[in-house]
Amino acid sequence: MKKLKTNDDLIKELLTPEEQAEVYAYVEKEVAKYWGGKRENSGRKPKDRAKVLKFQVRVSEKEKEFLKYAREHNLNYDELMQM
């Protein structure tokens, strides 16, 4: 059975590197028209960097005090947990 040639094989065989680049650029431009790219209202909405996420922690008052103390004194939790 004879090996089939792809479009890429033919482009490499028949065209110079400059012509190849021109063909690929044209194809990219045409594909972007129909297959996505930056369009109005597409994708995720941009995040406002001024807004900070709020975390909700469900712990007791005693645990809150410990966490606050540990943060203030830069405790290493890995060292504390080793036996």
C-alpha cells in the first residue's frame, strides 16, 4: 500500500519557506474567524484585583486564638506535628 501524502507534506515539498509561512499565516487567520479567538462576551469575565476574597473559617474561639497566635509568631506546623 502506498503512503498517502498530507497537506503539510505537499506544502513542504512544493513551496519555499517564505511561501510556507505565508500559507500558514493565512490559514491561522481564516481559522480564527470561525473557530474562536477574542470575541465580545466570550470567555471569563476579568477579575477586579481590588476585591479580596473573604474566607470563612468554622472553628471555635479557642482554635481562632491559636491560629492568630501561630500566625503572629510564625510557628512551623510541620515541626509541631512531628513526634
